[in-house]
Amino acid sequence: MYISDKWQDYELLDAGGGNKLERWGDVVLLRPDPQAIWPMGEGAAERADAVYIRSATGGGHWEFKKKLPESWRVRYGELSFIVRPTGFKHTGLFPEQAVNWDWMGEIARGAGRRLRVLNLFAYTGGATAALAASGAEVVHVDAARGMVAWAKDNLAASGLSEKPARFIVDDAMKFALREERRGRTYDGILMDPPSYGRGPTGEMWKIEDDLYALVAACARLLCGDARFFLINSYTTGLAPSVLRDILEVALKGRGGRAEADEVGLPISRDGLVLPCGASGRWVGGAGRCGV
């Protein structure tokens, strides 16, 4: 399992009963998590400063036990991110992805040249900031204008505004196909696609139907000396081996190595690990696997 265990401003305090108890800086949040089906520690949930309550008809809302700032910052190494409780239970950051930030960052720093990296479904830019800090040039693409604005703020919060990063509001497949027509290539590509979604002009996305076609299109964007390709799968239920096999098929003939595993966060109580989806990784011949 790929495990992120280097956080200081984030801690998974406990999990169970369909929820997870997390410390984000000085703020403790209780949020739903369908993987945590064992019991939570007695009295643990009472430590929360805010609780996300699911609605029986879908969605939900936050119940605040004390007044919280509208947003605040958490740090990961030299990076700083703006987080806030959103109306759809998230905070704007997936802390388990730090293990992939470190993996890509190591490849970028060891490349001997500046890598050009394409980040699709890039959300609020955790990976974009990590790659920029590692010396890469990043093209950040997301269909949600608000998320792209948040990503720009995160880059600024880390003091990386002057780094070479382009922020684009677009549909992932349409952008990839346009880049192919333009003859533009990349040294690394990462994507974090949702199970379902819509592009900025209503394009429909369903991961079972559309993922392979997107990966195949992106494979054509890799330069001859490409270093990595990363696929994250957070809520889709796809097995890690599916992601590995997609990479094997789409990148056949390029050499390198594909691997995949679950991604998880260590739980402070009892030394358990909470599963947080899966990642498929491909590394070109000039790169390395492992963090």
C-alpha cells in the first residue's frame, strides 16, 4: 500500500462507524467515510469541532460545535494549502495524495532537466504545487473554474506563483486531443478522474466508459524520454490491478514499468490504515518506482 505518513499539520485521529476524525492544523473535523465500517474509539467523535451530516436525500451539511475560520492553512513540508469545509463534505485537499506528490517530486528532481507535466482533473492543485516546487513546468487542467482559482491560491500560499504553471479550465479529453493536434508533448502525466462528472460545457464523463480512451489519448502526448504516468482512483471502486493493466495496454511498447496499489492513511489509534482509493503508476526507463 502507498501510505502517506509525513504530515505534520494533518492527522487521521480515528476512523469507524462510517466516519473519520481528522486534525487539520488546529481544527478537528468528523466526516463520512464508507470504508471505515469498524467501530470508532469510544468518545472520539466528541473531539470534533465540526461534523458533516449526510442528508437522507443526498448531500448534507456541516454542524459547527465552535466558530471556525472561513478557511485556514495546513503545511506539508515546504508546501502550504488553503483548506475549508465545503458543502460537499470535502476540504479542498486529499492528504493521502502526498505519497504521490513525493513520488513524482523525486522523479522531477532527479531528471537532470526541467520536466513538463500535464495534470488532469487537477482540482485545487496539491500535485501542481508539489511538482512546481520540485522544478517541473506544470499544465493544470480542471473543468471547474472555482477549483482552478483555488489552485492558483494554493500555489501562491506556497510561494510558488512565479514558477512555470499554466491553469486551464477545460474538459480533459478535449484538451488532450487539442494538445495532440498541436504536437505538444509531456514528460509526465497525472490524472485523478471522478466516477462521474461533467465538463465545462456539459460533456459527460463516466469512468468505466471513458478512462481508457483518455489514457490512450494521453499516452500519445508522452515524449520519447517520458518519465512517469499516474492514475488516481478515489471513489470508483476500481481495483488497483485495473489501473495497472490500463497503463500496461496504453503504454505497450514504451518499456518502463507499471505497478499499482491501494493508497492509505495511517490511523493514529491502533496503528490501522484507512484505504483511500488506488493509484496506478508507470515509470519510464529513466525514472524509478518507489518514494
